[in-house]
Amino acid sequence: MLAAARRVIDSDGWQRLTIRRLAAELGVGAATVYHHVQDREDLLIQLLDSYADESMRTRLPSAPRERIVAATIAIHDTLAHWPWAAEVVAADGFLGRLSGSAVAMVEAIVAGAVECGATPAQATTVFRSLWYYTVGEILVRTRSDSSEADREARAPAFTDFDPEATPTLAAIGPRWLEFSARDTFAVGVDAFVDGLLSRIADDAG
């Protein structure tokens, strides 16, 4: 059933995945599918849990700071290979209903923050901040991906900056696309975690 759901998503997008569409893919009645899932949301959650269990199996470092970084990167890399999942779990209520490996990574981040001196409220903020950064990066990069021809077509717009009003942007010019195409997520997470933990240490002091 989950394999069939993946096929539907791969061909038509996750928005088109419905119980009726899945039943048609399987060649059964919708009532048969409802024996295994409560509704479409439950189907998506089962699909995401299954995918996380397949792709998030990684040994995390024992040091709490490094564990936070590694868990965040594991979440990112999993979602980056299945970008539609980032859209689903970004919706209110979905993240709290996941289980298995997905929740284990959340636990690793929150527990790591607590071990670094965070209160439960601060640890939650650490996770939510990293979560927003992770999902945002995936969604923006996915929606920005295009063919080389499309990228070249957009390039001239980056030569139109006024050197007097925006001298730095004008100096970067057409290299903006080159620079922005670089994968700097891991570097960003590393710095982000340092900043979040530093703020916690300052508050404690």
C-alpha cells in the first residue's frame, strides 16, 4: 500500500494522493484501504514514518552539540531526497504525529540541547529554530531548482543593480546565482547551533 502511495506521489504529487486514488492504483475498493488507514492524513503519516525508518538510520555522536548538528543534517538529507515531505510535515499537527526514526531525531536534538544546559523551553526553541531553518532551506531550494537554461535566463537580472544604491549587490552581479547555488547547509547548521547554544549560556550567566 505504501509503495503504491509513493508511486502516486512520484507521478502526480502528494496533493493528488487520496484514498480513492490509492485504491484505484491498487485495484481495490476504497473500503479496503480504510481497513489499513483512518484517512488521508493517517496515510501520509504512515508513509513518512516508513520513509524515515528507511533513511534516517544513522549513528549519532555521543557529544551533545555534535549530536544536535548530526541529527539536524540527517533530517535535512532525508527530506532533501523527498522534498514533498517537507511540505507535508511543515503543516501544523503533522510533526507531533510522527513516530520511529523521525521522532528519535527530534529527541536527539532536544535532549542534546538540555545536556548543553538548556531548559525544556530553551531546548524546544533550539529544535524549532533548526526545524524552520531546515524546512525553509529545502523548500526554497526545491522551488528554485530549474534547468541550466532557466538559470541563464534569470542571470541578466543580477546585473541590473544600481552601483550607487546597492554597491555590494552590484559588485557581486551575475555571480549571485553561482554563489547561491552552493550547498552550505551543513556550514549553516554548525554556526546556527553555536549561536543558539551560546545564547543559552549567556542567559544562564
